Amino acid sequence: MEQNHQAWHSLDSAEAANLLASVGTVKYVSANTHKTSLAWSSISRPVHELQVQPPVDLFLICPDPLIFALSCGLPRSRTLDKQIDGGSEWEQFHDIPSTPLTAISRIASIQERRTSDMRHMIRSIYEIEFRNSEGKLIGIARGTSLDFEVATGEKQ
Amino acid sequence: MILDIKDKNGFVFEEIGPVRCSIEDMVRWAGSCDDFTNFHYEASAAQARGFRAPVINGPWKAMVIRNLLNVWLGSEVKTLKFSIKYLDTDFVGEEMYMNGRVIEVISDSDDFVQLKCEIKITNGEQKVTTEAHCEVQVQAEQISEIPMARLLEVLEIGTPKGPFVYEIAKTDVERYSRVIGKKNPTDSEFVPTTFFGALDPIERRDLCVDDFLLELPLKKVGGGNAFNKVVYKRPLKTGEKISVTTTYVDAYIKKSGNRTLLFRVRENIMADELGIQVAHSRNGHVLAFALPSLSGSEAVK
């Protein structure tokens, strides 16, 4: 059967299998007032419509899921020419408690595909679970890293 | 701002922009999330990577959009799920425009509305650089009392509305007679006395000024005509054209047990084609709400 190279499919290698088993260093996190204030000022200065700082949510606890996961020691695929942040996702199931959350990060999937001009691309999705002191799942953040081959003309 | 309870699907948010992010904003962002990848805030580092200017962090754009939901939907917004894709690069100092709309109403209750929204960021060349989808829960507007000021404003107490002209067609009278239980409508040219009540622009929905009362996020427990009084000078005849002018004359609240009753009182002046008054009516309509207890006097104006 002909394989659809342009669809994402699991990267089938021992290295990928090892990475998928990776769990980052467990962190205990809560909203840091100074960092929250920096984040708010960085968006409210240029976007004048933003006038009221919202209550703490998962966005403020983990504003950049990819960076957060990497800071927990998880590796990033750098086998191809360029790496970029491909997107982020946040799901919040309960209000953020005042006590610290336990953050457990892992690599949730590693997939590859070919672009329409047959360039190789690897997508790694990092997933961080945030649980309260009773183990209840408060929210999940996901970050996406894209590692891709640039077009021949773009290579330096 | 809070969305009205109805017609949310397809609701388009007001465009925000142009927004230009500065180097300083990027440095602040770097400090907030410990991402010190320098091509986000150093021109030379960006150029070395082949970019014409420092690149705006994707999650910075996510944070902007997430907070714009509060601007668009009100402060009582909970973001339940948010996913964002960075489709193209946005650069420090260049224009960005944020647009969004509601794409689905997931659930709609008295307390909460759950919505799916789609938000896009476009650059100065109108190219979509960022696309986000989110599920949010918006707390319904909470009010604990009837907004009398708004009601009085729309009723315009003392200001006549109309005239509304109604021709008394024979077929209408026959139908009316059947409805009120007259088994053998006579061939009399005079119409039943109670037909005066049918010449009412409010009942006929020709005059609708306080429909917002039905949309209030308050528990409604009843409603209907409270009273009707007609004083007529002569009977009406089929074929006549009657002009009706309606004036709201009063609006007040009364407490009855655990119900709050809202009365609106209107008067109709009915005149024939010569402009001679043939009747005058006074009608009261009531809506009953279950509100938190009303303190103070029994009747509140």
C-alpha cells in the first residue's frame, strides 16, 4: 500500500522510542508575582485594550509550555536544519489553587512527515500535567516543537 | 461587555489593531517565562538567523489572545481549552491585527454560556500568521433586580405612540366572535363590545417596546393581563377605521409573597375617521419574577 508521506506518522526508531519514555524533572510551581507582572506588562503595553489583569490561570503558571518542558530537562529533536515552536495548548479543568502545583512533563508524541515539496519534518509534542497536592489534575499544557529540513536554496 | 444570551453563534469580535510589539516588550516576556532565545529581542541575532527583525514569541501572542477574550467577552470568562498554531512569523515593530468570532455555542444555561471561538492574527499584509481555537465559559450576566431605569426609558411614560390604524373587517369580527364563544354571530353591523380590547397595538404586536424584559437573566414565574378597563362613547361598526394612540402612563413593582410583580400600565385613545374619540381604555400587564427578597416598601416606583 502506498504510504501518505504528507500525513503525520510515528517516528519509528529506537531513539524516538527512548525519547517517548522520557519524563522531565518534576517541578513545583505557583504563580510568581514578579514573572506574572512582567508577562502582563509585556502584553498590556502594546495592546492598549488590555487594562484589567485577569486572575491566575494556567497561562500564567506556564506561559510557554515548550520552554517549560525543555527547562525540565527534556531533549529537543535537532536532527534537521531548523527548529521552531509549532504551537501550544492549554486545558484547565479546575481553578488554580493557592498552594503549589506539581508539574510533570513528558514527551507525548514524536511524529514525522514530508512537506508538499518533500522536505523532512519532525514534530515533538511535550505535555505537562499540573496536579494539586491531592493529586487532582488541574490542567494540562502542551508545547509543539518542529524540527525541519529547509529548502535547498535556504541552506546557508 | 457581555454577550446577549441569544444570537451568539457567529458573533464577530471587534478587531484589535494595529498592535506593534517592541523590543522592550519581548525582553519583559523573556523574563516572564525564562526564554532567553536572543533572536526574540536582539536584531543582530535575528539577522544571523535570517530574519529581518526580532521574532515575536508565539506564546506571547497566545497570552495576548487569551486576555483579549476578557475584552471581547467580559471579565467573567474562564478559558477551558486553548490551542494555538503559529503559522508564520510576526516581527517586532510590525503591525498585527487580532480578529475573532464565536463559531459554536456548546451550551447555554441560565448561569453559563460555553462557547467555541476562533481567533486569528494577521500581519500588515493581511496574511494569517496565527490561528487559535478556544473553549470558554462565560458567566451569564447576573442581575438581581428589574432594571427600572431602562424600562422607563423605553416606555417613555406620558409620550403618545401612534396612531395605529385598524379597519374593522367583517371577517375579523366573525372570527373574534367565534373565539369569545359567540356561537351565532349576528349580521348586526355593530361589533361585540369586548372587541375594543382587540384594538390594542401592544396585543397585536404592532408596538413592542419592552421585549427586553423577557430576555432578562431573571427567573420568570408568570405574567399576563392584570386589568383592562374600557369606557366607550358608542359601539363600533364593521367597516370602520379606528385610530389608536397608546401612551404608557405608569410602571411599578409590587411584592407578592416570594414573587416580584412588574406592572406596566398603558392607555389607548380610540378615534374614528372624523377624529372623534369613540373609546378610551386603560390596560395593565404584569410580569412575575422570582427575585431575591425586595427590601423596603411594598410598592416601588
